[in-house]
Amino acid sequence: MPNNPPDAPRRINNPPDAPRRIKVQRPGPLLVEGPVEVELEDGTVVCSDRFRVALCTCRRSRRFPWCDTSHRKRA
């Protein structure tokens, strides 16, 4: 395994040229095949090494940028 500097992005089982698959569903989150790094508006980077993550598009999630199903209508 190569020695990367400590501030280098993590790459987990991810060839550098492999495309990411993103599934768009309406209404709902973006489903992204992981692992992922998400850079927020303030420059903060959050990471997930899960095989699939749901990214919030409605901004109602208490766990933003991760979806917590807040977009669903409550009965």
C-alpha cells in the first residue's frame, strides 16, 4: 500500500478511474455507491465508507448531508 500524506483523501477499495454510480429518485435522496467523501459549503469534508449512502437533497435532515428520511410526508 502506498504511503500517502496524512492530509490526502482516503481511497477505500476504489480504483482512481472507477466512476461512481448515483441513483436519482424523486422525491428522495441521491443514492451514491460508496465509499464517498462529501465537501460541504463551509469546506468541511465528511466521509462514509459504506457501500451505498443516501445524500439529502431536501435539506430537512438532522444528519445533513446524510438523509434521515425527513423528506417523507408524515401521516
